[in-house]
Amino acid sequence: MAIFQYGYLMDKPLFIDLIPKTLPLMGIDTAIHKSKIKDFGEFNYGTEEITLQWKLKDRPAKMTLIHEIVHSGFLRSGLHEKLNDMEMEESICRMMETLFYPLIDFKFEK
């Protein structure tokens, strides 16, 4: 079956299209929105929702989702308030996305 993505013929859907509308993060269903935003993604600390740039390719979509999930973890664990340093939090989120990205596509064998 042919899949058309942004006017192009694709052999499989993009990761961004497979992300559900909600994800259970730390026991709370978290809304995931896809929208035309300037940045790759953002975590809204007021609504506790994640927004991703609507047409990210697979690698940036996966890395951005990890990054925003880590921001969610900072807020829900209380570390966001404790750290009280957005530059440090941003650096930690970038480190975590880089650290965990390879595990998403890693093929474990017996």
C-alpha cells in the first residue's frame, strides 16, 4: 500500500505520524500535539503538554520526543523547582536525548 506524506510517496510512515495523542508519563496521560511551531518541540509547564513540530523526520522526531519527555520528568519529580536553572535543565535534556536515542532503534538479540 502506498503512503503519501507531505505530497511524497513513502514506503513507510514517519515516526512523527505514529506518535499517539497521549502518552502515560510518570502515571499521568500527557497530551502530545503536532503543530507548526518554530522549535522542534516544547513542553508547556502550565498545561503539562508536549508539542512537536508537525513534520520532523524520524531522527529529530525521536530525539525531540525524548527531550520533551525528560522536561516532563523534571516537572513531575519536583526537580524542575529544585534545580531552578533552565539552562542546566536544557543541557541535561539534550544529554538524555543523545544518550537514549540509540536505544530506540537498537535491535536486541539473544
